[in-house]
Amino acid sequence: MIRRYRLRRWHSWLSDPVNHGLPTATLRWQAMAALEEVEGDYVLELTGLFGASWPMRLLARLRNGDVEGGVELSARHELSSVAYWTRGALAAAKERKAEMVAALAALLDDNSVAKRRRALIAFAGVLGDPTLTPFVTSACPPARSICPPVSG
């Protein structure tokens, strides 16, 4: 009961446009930093109330089993940064790893957006599950390179 009450209060405060300005930016940042370290069924809903570009939001989603958080991080940042940042989140999500691998395999298998292909493949490398190999191989046939040409 107390938990539900607190969640409603957090949701209400985060949803209120008055709290989206500069005066509350630091408080919102601190709230997201705390949420990044939490596991729970409410986290995905609450992270949706923060700026989509916040890396902490993506890490919180990943920590709670949402593969899209990792894919989005891989799309925006260097792979070495993503591998370093996601260690804690992936360790926390280890009970959901099989579900995450299945979700990523489905995304790789059904990926029709070439721009996302690089991020999907990069995040497959971060997850490091060998069962993803055939999906990565089919997403990136040898005849086509996903890497941009290197200019002199």
C-alpha cells in the first residue's frame, strides 16, 4: 500500500509539466540516477517520464530486462563505452538474460531498418551470447558491410 502510494506520487510529480523546467532539472537528474540502480516492475513506466536521450534512462531500462535500452545505447555511443556502462545493468538483469537474448534475436532476425543494424549487432556483442551468432551472421551477410568506408 505504501509502495503504491509512493509510486503514484512519483508518477504524478514526474508527469507534471511544471517539474520539467530548469528549477527542477537537478532533482529530476538525481531521481533518474537513483532509478538507474533499481529493479522493479514499475521502473520501465517511470523511465518513460524522463528525457529519452538520458543514458541513465537507457541503463535503467536495460537493468530491468528491456533490450531496447542496450540497443539504443549502442546506437548512440562507442561500443567500448557501452560495454563498460552496461556491466552492472547486465549483471543485475542476469535472471532475464534468456529473455533478453530471445528478444535481441527476434530484432536481429526481423530487422528491416539498416540504420539500427549496426546497433543491434554491437549490442549482440555486448551481450556476448553465442546463440546470437546465426542471427548476427544473417543480419550482416559477408557480401554487404555495415561499416562505412574509411576515408583517407
